[in-house]
Amino acid sequence: MSSRPAHAESLTEAIQALGGTWNAERALTALFGAGYRPADVASGEKRARQVLRDLADAGVVVKTGERPVEYRRAAG
């Protein structure tokens, strides 16, 4: 999996199916399950954080905490 839209789609599906709170570690695990293979954990977590921010901008998730940063599925 290498295309950026596919990352958002895969993570959106996981969030909708599993619910709960999401942080970079959980998002990376979901992306890994969808076939994403980062060069290392740090770059993978960075990508996961960016996808979560993109999903927040799109209204898919809402931020529920700052430290640690966590998101949950948006109501709707």
C-alpha cells in the first residue's frame, strides 16, 4: 500500500469498524494490517499521525486529547 488516499480509506474503515480511541500507535497497527510497510517505526508513526490529522480535517474523527493526542470517530 503506497498511495496516500488509500491510507486514509483504510484507516477510516478501521475506525468505523472498531470504534474507540485512536492514537498514532493504534493507527499504525491498522495501517500495517492493511499492507502499509514503513521504513521504520518512527516514520510509520509520523505517517499515522498525518493520516489522523487529515481525517480530523475531513470530519471523520475528532481530537479528544492533546497529551497524548487521541481521536475518536466523529458523531454522525
